[in-house]
Amino acid sequence: MKISQLKIVFLMLLLFAAAPLFAQADIVPPGLTSVMTSVRNVFTGPIVKIILTCCLAGCAIAYGFNKDNEKMKRNIIAIAVAIVIIVGATFIVDLLWDASQA
């Protein structure tokens, strides 16, 4: 079972390494670029950032009130880490998108 997971990780690394080649090949039809832009704007827009900020603030409040409950503390920390990863991912997507437009 462990070998198949290593194969998947290796294939994902190869895919990520080959991603710039796919971006330069202009495989995406021109009609889909506007759809892709609108989908990207939905996930990186201000409404999503406001929702994630409210969720992160809620995690901080729940963490403050449930400091003694270890199970709840683990869940809250996991949710907060997930929110930080999502916000970081939108930042990385914005950087990559701006770099590919130039």
C-alpha cells in the first residue's frame, strides 16, 4: 500500500514540474479563459475573504472559551490551519495568475 502512495506522490511531482509547459502550450481555448477568470474571481473575491476572516475570528473565540477541552482545541486548531492554507492558496493563485498574464 505504501508503494502506491509513493507512486501517486511521484506522479503529482512530475505533473507540477510539467505544469509550466502546459501553460505555455496554450491548450486552453480562448472561450474558456473568460469562464476560468470568472470562476477564479468567485474563489478569490472579497466575499470569500470576508467569510474566511469571520471563520478565523470564530475559531479564535472558540479557542478562548474552550481552552480546557483538548478535543475541541484540536478541532479548532485544525480549522484555523485549514483557513490559513486556503487564504495562502488564494494568494499563491493570485501571484501565479498575475505572472502568467505578463
